[in-house]
Amino acid sequence: MELFREGAINFYAEDKQTRKSKVFFNPSRNFDRDLNVLLFNALGAHNLKGIDLFGGSGIRSLRLSAETDAFDFFKINDLKTSKTIKKNVLKNKGKIKTKITVTSLNALDIYSMQEGYDYVDIDPFGSPVKYLLQAMPKVKRGGILALTATDTAALYGKAKKACMLKYGSRSLKTGYFNEIGLRILIKRAEEIANFYERSVKPVFFDVRHHYIRVYLSVSKAKLDRDIGYIYQCSKCPNRVIKFSEICSFCGSKNIEVGPLWLDSLFDKNLVSKMFEIAQDADAKKYLETFKQEKDSVSYYTTTELASYLNIKEKKIDSFGSRTVLNDKGFRCDYEFKKLVEEYKKL
């Protein structure tokens, strides 16, 4: 066991990323937790009740409890590490602003309780889907549900059967595979929300280092959710949203990807607020790219276009709409034919 410091918190954990770790802690997700804190500070909410289903060392919940004024109560649960979490709570007693309860229940049993929560965090090994049926009705309307998926082989098109079984969608390994995975995860959450006459709306996401994390606002059911398919050409980078069996650019067969979420992926006002209050340079840079995102579905990369056209790769700075999902990715809201023409002119 080692002593670490992250944000305002000193805590004990193991610096290992395996299932055998007694107290799991992933230092590479420090920035992810920074964003989590920033998000709740930007929301400006108070007196919230939160629960972390897979607490690990407790670092995420402890930081939210110490570095924001959002929470009045936090329950940190972990079947295996409750003793260490309690130790970490005591070590940071003078910094924590909330009442904290630590439990060691099975993740599938904890939602049998009657409490409702303003914030529910599900960050397991693998897929969060099997916990959603129990978790969804425990999120208060207007509350935030945070989901993390690490089964990226399924969501990114490598394990297609697993994706269909867990998420009810067909994924595909493409240049924009991470956006497909993100949209499939949101779609599945919306389907489960519908069981309880609810809907979800993504307000923020963080996709990197082999994980997908998305923050969903939970509300009354809405019928205008945009869920559908992407039709990706099997031979060229062209893709469309409107049903089409044949590629309009090269005439090859299109592959149907989905169903998936086709609506917006984040709340622009929230991101702007996060940007305003952010002090860390890396967070500022990351959120600045968010502000450049268009609402168009999918992105292209300079690499895939150069490879397909067999020409020299153009610099990403030549394009106005960058995407936070890929350093060489950009969005455009016009047809692929025009994009090719424009790319050749650069």
C-alpha cells in the first residue's frame, strides 16, 4: 500500500491496474477526476446526495467532497476495499465538507435500498450496463448519472458479438471508432431509462486511455430523442446518417452501424462555464477544443483522408472544427464529395 496525493486529498492505494489489486487506483485518470470536480463546481448545485458504486480507494468521491460545495452527503461503496476507504476518509477528515458513509455491499444489491440520489457514479471493470437497471430508478429527476465503460473492444468494433449482446448495437472499427462507442453507450442508457419513463441527455464526456466516461442528466421521458444509424461505406471514408445501401461517392456497399445516439454529446453552456472557472492549463486546452466541436455526427481525420486519396497529409490546423476525440480529427457538415475537393485544394 502506498500513500498518494491527488488534488486536495492524501490517500492510500495500490498503483496497479489489475483485477487482483486489493485497492484499485488508476493514476492515469487523474485528469478525468479533475474534470469531474470541475463539472460539479460549474454546475453550482448544493446539498446534493451522491453515491459511488465502485469506490476503490475512494479518491473520486473524496475529491468531490473536499473540492466542491455541491454535496451534503456521499455514500462510497466497494465490496472489497471499504476498510481502506474508511482509512482515507479519516485521513482527510479536516478537508471533507460532507457527511460520508462507507459501505461494502455487492454492486447489484445496493440499489435495493429506497434512497434516491442526485449523483450516481458507476465505474466498474468492463461494462456498466448490467448495473443500469437497478441504478436508473435511483437517480432523482434532474440528477446526474456518470457511466464509465472499459470494455472498449466491444464498443470500438473489435468484439462485435459482445457489443450486440451487451448494448444491442452493431459497432464497427473505423477512423472515428471512439465516437461510435460513446454514442452506443448513451443509446443503451437511454433505452434503459425508457423502462422507467425517463430519458437521459449527455452533458459532458471524457474518452481516452481505453475508457469511455459520460455524464448523463436524467429527466422525464422524451419522445424526440434522435436515435438511429450511421451508414459507413465499406471501401471509402464516406458515411451518412440518412438510410442508404450504396455509397454516393464510390458506389460501394454501405455498412449499417448502430443503433446509436445521434443527438448532441454535451451541454455547451456547461462546458463554457467549466472553461471559465478552470485554472489548470491542460483543462483549459481540453475544454477549448470542446468549444470548437460542431453538432455533426462523426468526424474525419487528416490521416484517413490522406491515405485514401494517396496524397500528402494536411495539417489539422487547416481545419476550423477540431474534435476533442482525436488530435487529427475534425468535423464538417457537408457531403464527402465536397470535403475531398476542399482537402485537395489545401
